[in-house]
Amino acid sequence: MHRTANRSGYHWPLEAVGPVGERLLDAFKRLFDAFGPQHWWPADEPFEVCVGAILTQNTSWNNVSRAISGLKSKGLLNVDALYQVPVDSLAAAIRPAGYYNLKARRLKGFVDFLVSRHEGSLERLFSLGLESARQALLEVKGIGPETADSILLYAGGLPTFVVDAYTMRALRRHDLVDDDIGYEDVRALFMDYLASDVALFNEFHALWVALGKGFCKRGMARCDACPLRDL
DNA sequence: TGCCAGGCCGGGT
DNA sequence: ACCCGGCATGGC
């Protein structure tokens, strides 16, 4: 695989499989031209990514950001502290993130899983490899496919594609997929038709979110300013 | 003011 | 195999 440092400024592998891959790549180029590099995930270290991935379930990042700051200020943003802290204290600490009772249990469940099955080490988990680590994460109550893939890609540096509500909505609205397609099939679309590259998957997913925030919102029809217009 | 936000689970068809 | 209600705060 050649990593281009081409005149257009992209530094991702731009090969694609067939017309489907070319279309996805066209979307990527347009989004990058429109929004530029997104610098995801917004976190200082891998464990913070995991916590953020759970806290941001159906919740705006602004609220999550407050909760993360709260955890940091209380010294709770590490495996040992989260393992020890009572669930009610944790719930109070993440209050701004919403669903705080639910998410406190999910965070505890994730940390329990890390400690009991993987020696409290994310590196041990990720060393299982992409699909094995993914299966393991999906066993944890409160970690579904999107949360698992966010953790694997943005904390683990493993080449999986994250599909969220923004991605799904944009793909459907621009007729890149059928309306009734599911999570796993969309994930496979990106992974099968594009080069398996962490930097590309990182930027591409973040760009779908940028598009969703800017143009492809719920209740908004196809708009003239959308970078994917007439894709 | 009501709707929306970077999901997932459990119970019911 | 879907479908739906529940979970909760903060921004616009």
C-alpha cells in the first residue's frame, strides 16, 4: 500500500475497490475539502477515549465534556479509581452527561471487565487483535457496536469503522445505502471497499459527524450547500 | 417551547 | 428478527 503525500495534500491511502469504493472515496475527499482535518478523538489518552465513548451514547459531546472534566478534577479518570468508587458517587460525578445512573453502571461494568479479564490493561485487551477484542467488548453490558468500534479505533488504534447516527443518516439521504441496511453491513461496506487504514477510518468517521452537525441534520432535507450534493 | 444529541438494553410481538 | 419505551442533561 502506498501512502500518498500527493499534491492534493491527502496523506491517506486512496485506493478503492470498484465503483463502490470510488464513490466512498469521492465522499471522503469532498468532506475533507469542506471541513478539513478533525483531529479526533478529543481525548488525552486511550482510557479517556473509552470513558467518553460510553458517556456520549445518545448525548451531545458538550455534555460529555463537562462530565469528563468533572471526573478529571475528582481524580476518577483512571482504571483504579473507577474500580474503587461507589456507583452512586460516580453517577453524581457524571451528572451533566445525562442517563447518569445508567452510565455509571456501564462504566463500572467496563472497568470490572478490564480488571477481571484483562489485568486492568487496555493494551492487553487490544493485543487480542481487532475481531477478538471486538467480540470481547460486545459482551460487556452497555457496550454496543458503535461504542466498541469507537474504543477499538480511537483508543486501540485498530482499523475498524465506526458507524453512528450521523453516518447512517447521511449515507441513506445521499442514496449510498438502502434504507433498511444495518450497522454491521455499513461497517463492512467501508472496511471491504477501502484500504484498511486507521488514519483514514479515523478521519472519515469524524468527517461524517462534521457533516451531520453542519448540514445533514434530522428534519432537514437535502440542501444546496451540502458538500455531498449530487454525489 | 419542544426537539435534539457521536446508543443500548430488555420486554414484547 | 424487528419494534418500542426508558434512560436525563444542556443547548438552541
